[in-house]
Amino acid sequence: MGFEIPIGWLTLLMFGSLLVLLLAGLPLAFVTGGLACVFLFVLGDSHSLNMVPSRIFPLMTDYQLSAIPLFILMATMLERAGLIQEMFDVIYKLLGGIRGGLASATVFASTILAAMVGIIGAAVVTMGIIALPEMLRRKYEHKIAMGAIMAGGTLGILIPPSILAIIYAVVAEQSVGELFIGSVIPGFMLSGMYIAYISVRCFLNPTLGPAIPVEERLRATEKLKLLGTMLAPIILIVVVLGVIFTGVATPVEAAGIGTFGSFVVAALHRRLSWETVHEACVTTLKASAMVLWIMFGATVFVGLYNFHGGQQFVAGALESTGLGRWGILIVMQIILVVLGMFLDWVGILLLCVPIFVPIIKSLGFDPLWFGVLYLVNMQMSFLSPPFGYALFYLRSVAPPEIPMMDIYKASLPFLGIQVFALALCMAYPPIITWLPGLVYGSG
């Protein structure tokens, strides 16, 4: 027989141990899974360990999760074939003639890249390598250049096909397609806000983002030729998202279409080789294994906590605050923001969503609306000092003379825009729910 531990103490022990081990630098996947096995044995007996396969097996057989490696393979094929760098070059040349044009082009290119990739690290690092040197060479102010790269790079967490949206839908038992469609307007709204902020600041102070010299600008005919080179990747994006939004194919089937299309696009650009395919497959294997191991460990950890009354404990604690349903929702958002400063995005999802979603439903909120709010919140986590992932992705490729403090400062205005967008989505739910209602005829 195991020990009986009051749920309050169990909460402190489980999440305290998790925090200590993560701060020690141990991998999240093995920390959550290892702690779950330890507490399973302490709280029960050897038979309690049967919870491990019973929690993991449904994930292993979940059809929707097969979209993750397919979308990652699509993204890595396009990246390895050099098409992403080509896209950046095209957009820079098209928009470089206006004030702040290169920074705005970075956000615009990131928006397209988000629809191709759905992986944050790849977007920030790629743009840091390609865009930052070009903007610094053109005498752009460091902070606005770095802020544009980090903010634009995080759009992949929100704009479909987002890997996080797929995992969220599986964990929260929601439709991946509805979540994709619900996140379209918030994603493009944020992209527009970033570009508007950059444009206004550079209009008021041209030294922040000077336009490229007149003699380097392209004629209209040259711009049209450049757009022609990007026709195949753009058609691929339109097809993949179009078959999802029209209901012609499920997200998994769309991922398969996109993966095949990425091979075709690479071949059309004469970039398809065995070396490219091999590198893309190895990258996909590593990324998919990382995500799935975190899912396996965290689902057992949270399953054990909920089995011993964790969900009821958290719900009771939130209700006892007397803040009302909107107050509880705001507290949840604050908890997610704080966790986002320290933890991995997949870990936050698997630790919080199984606890939060039933509470949201009991309060009468739309779970689809909350799901997109969660995605916007997690986008903020990538820019949140001190440990936001986008900050360190950029640090890895930024010139050494740029101090880390400047990268922190560069993120703050864009973080403020994200907070405003989150508040706007909370205050006016149709920003999220209108498009899914239009497509599915409900809501």
C-alpha cells in the first residue's frame, strides 16, 4: 500500500519537485515521466504503474498526431531546399524602398513562413541569419530590427498549420480544423499590428529604419519577375490551408498533401537531392521525437495528479478567490504568462490544459475561444524575459557585440502589442469565433 498525502501537500510536492529538477537543467520529457513513476509507486503500489501505458497508448494511437511529423517534414524540406531564404530575398527587394521596409518585410515574410513551417525555432533562427545582418548593414536601429525578427518569428505558434494547435486539440479533445480556422484572424491581426507599429515609428523617426537608396530599388517589371519565382511555394501554402478550411481534407490529409508538395516544389527549383531528403528526415525525426516524449511524460504526470483530485483542488482554489468567471479566466491567463517565462511551451500545455479546460467548460466559456486565447498567450511566452525561447534563439545568431539586455529591451514593445491583442480577443470573442462559425455554420 502507498501513502495517503493530502492534495494540497501533493500539489506542492509534485510541482515543487518538477520546478527544482527543471531548474537543474534536466529534460522536461524525462523529468515529468520519471516523477510520475516515482509518485505512482509512492502513492500506490507496483500495480499503479499500469497507469503509464494506459495514459500513453491513446496518444500513440491518436490519428491526429500524425500531422506533426508530416508538417515538420514539409517545413524542413522547404528550408533545406533553400526556398525560405529565397522568399526573404524577394520580399526584402519588394518592400525595401519604404521607411522601415526591411523590418516590415521581416514580419510579412515571417507571416508567410508561419503558414509554411509552424515551428518557432526555425523561423527565428532563419530570420536572424538572413534578415538581421541586412538590416544592421542598412543602419537600422538594433532594437527595432531584433524586435521585428522575434515577434514575426513567433507567429508560427498561432497561424496554421501550428504544431502547438494540433497538440492542444488532441489534449483538449477539440477539432484541429476549427482551432486552425479560429486562429487565422488573431494571427493576421497580430502580424498587421507589428507592421503598423514598425511603420509608425519609422515614419516619425526615419533613422530607426531608413529606406534603401533609390538606385538600389527595383523596377515594377523586375518585381513581377521576382514574384514569379515564389509562385510554387505560395500555391503550396494556399492548397494546404485551402483544403483544411473548405473541409475537403482533414489536417492530417492536408499535411500529407503539403509534404508531397514540398518535394515537388524543391524539384521545380532544382533543389531536390538525396542529401536534402536525408537531412530533412533526420531533422523531422529529432523534432517529432522530442515533442512526443514530452507528451508521454507530461500526460502521465497530469493524469496522476488529476486521479488524486488535482483538478477539483485547482477548481476549488480558483472559485474560492471570489473573482467570478471572468476573474478566474484572467487568473488563468496570468498563470500561463508566468509559466511561459520559465517552461517549455509543450510542457505548459500538457501540465495546464487538462486541468484548465474542464474548468473553462464548467464556467460556461467556449472551449474553442479559450484554445485560441491559449495559443496567443503561448506566443507571448516566447518573447517573455528572462527565459523566452525566441530571445535565446536570436542570441544564438546575433552579433556578439549586441548585449543580451538589448535583446530583452527589443522584445518589450512587441510583447506589449501581444498583451493588447490578447485583451482584445478576450473582450471581443467574435475575433476568434466568427470564422469557424462561418465555415462550420455554428457558433
